Amino acid sequence: MNMVQQPHSAQIRPLAGIAPHPAAPHRRFMRAPLYAAIDLGTHNCRLLIARAGEHGLRVIDSFSRAVRLGEGLHHSGQLADAAMERTLAALQACVARMGLYDLHGHRAIATEACRRAANGMEFIGRVLRETGLDISVISAREEAELALAACTSLLQGGRAGTSRGLLFDIGGGSTEIAWARIDREAGRHDLSGYVSLPVGIMTLAERHGADIFTDRGYHGVVSEISDVLRGFDDVHCIAREIARQNVMLLGTSGTVTTLASLALGQDRYDRASIDGSALSVPRALSMIDALRAGGLEGLVRNPIIGAERARYILPGCAIFEAIVTTWPMPDVTVADRGLRDGLLLRMIGDRRRQAAPATAPPSFSLYNRLEHQVSP
């Protein structure tokens, strides 16, 4: 699959006539510049505005809305008019929020829905005309790279002795699996292989409907996905590395963070206690059984899930179960971070590299933490 090559530092342009907020006169000298990243997915539209902090990203503002851009895509092959209108409204809200800040750079990306839809690029052109946002439709490979970049600190801080990382990101229209080699001494990781499964929470919900709530339908999805994963394992010998206790398993998605929140017994989702936590796989599978037993009504009543997400949680659980049963490990490191974080870290890292002398000293710790390298 050819990778879509896009610059990692976007030049700021006027966005829908909204000028950046003027610099405050009391702004502290040499404060780190602000960056913005937009991730337009099959299900959600997300914005993150942040600067480099002492230990990674310092988030200044964020926005997320369930736009369901991929609604109906599985059946029609097209982005629906209502879905595009919802998405445009969310992107206009992102642009308005970005206009409140003096941004050094920004980047906006779109993923599976726009990759797959016959009218995906037509919609991207309309977004540019109506909002001023120049959105890049990225490849599945770059999606895997960005997910890994977002989890750099977790990969580097994993259990000593593990030199491999297996990351999965369950999205709305696809699921990305990334197999990485971790070099903690150099403070980087290399992408050894990836696979993009054309199944996500929305595609499975549309394809299977109410059948996903039956034993036969649910286990059929798990089996179908497991077959694909075993083919990926045959190529990369992941199970062999797991047997050597040489692998760190990471999960990033609403499905994984929801399971982690339920495991902690939270009444309201608390990101601070979720990101970087360890989710017991046996505990997670037990919770999935309980969620399935409660049916759709039980999911709607659950305060962590609610009515808006109830029909999508079991498709995500089926993907999760296929992954953790194909590659059995005692726990999963949970990452409440995603493509926006990866984009921001890339932009900050690019600026650091451009500003640094040719022989940057090894004590430049923030740069070292942000740097990542991906195999060609």
C-alpha cells in the first residue's frame, strides 16, 4: 500500500475568515508554541490543541463530537448527505476554536471513511472551500505510525526486557495493528509490520445489526477477525515472541478505555486514572460476557456507555476479544491517546530538529522523548 506523503508542519492559513487571537502582551517570553491537530474518523471528529510540556504534551484545549461520517457507507459506498452535514458543522466548530489561539502550526487528517468512500475526496474538497481546512487523507500505514508515535512514552516505559510492542487501535471504520521493535537505549521504536483490518465499530454494527447481540453473531465476528490476525502472526511470528515474554501489548480506542473504566468501577470516565493503566485480560473478557448478557437495554443504562454508544460497544468488544485470544497476554496497557497526539508530537519533534544544532547534545531530553523512527 502506498503511503500518502504529507508535510508534518502545516503553514497556518486563514480559516473561514477567523483570524488567530492576537498575542497577549503579558505572555511569558519563550513559552512553547501552540499546535493543533484534527483527526476526522469514521465515527468521531476530534481536535486537540497543545504545546510541549516538561513531560510530554500540555493540552490547552480539546473538542470531540460523534459525527458518524461513515454512517451507511458499508451499504452504499458513499458518504451520506446527513453525515457530511454533521461533519461539516463539527469541523466549523473546530476552526472557530482554533481561531482563539495563536497557533504555530496545525494539521488535519482523515482516515478510513474518506479512504473508502467513492465521494471521499469530493467531500474533502468541499471542507476546504467551506472551512479553509486542508485535510490530508492518510494511508493505513501512516495511521499505524501515528498511533505508535502517540504511545512513545508508554512503549519506552514498558516492562524491562520487552523489546517488542504490539499496538491495536479499534476505530470506527477500520482496526490498525502495529508490530514494533523497541529500542529503549536509543529512545525510539521501529515499525516492523502493520495490518489494517477493514472492520471497525461502525462497519460491524451496520453489517451485523442486531445479530451482534446474539451468541452466534458475536462469536462469528470474533472467529472471522481471528482468522485474519493469524495470517499476520504467521508472517511476523508474534506468538513466538509472546511465549518468550518479549512483547508489550497496547490498546488505544474507546472500546479499550471503556473496558478499563468499567474495570475500575468508575461512575464517570476519568482519563487520568485510565491512560497508562494495565487492564487484566481475564477481567476484561469477564466484563464483556456481562455486557453481552445485559443486552442493548443494559448497555443503554450503563453510565459509562449510554444510549449514543450502546450499539457500537459490542462490535468493539468482538474485535478486542479476537485480538487478545489470538495473542494471549495477562494484561493490556491502556492508552487514552490517539492520532491527534501523534500528529502533535510529530510537529513538535520536527520543530525541535529544525531548531537544534547538527550535533544536538544527548541531554536534550524532551527531544529524545518525542523522537520516533519508522522503518521504510
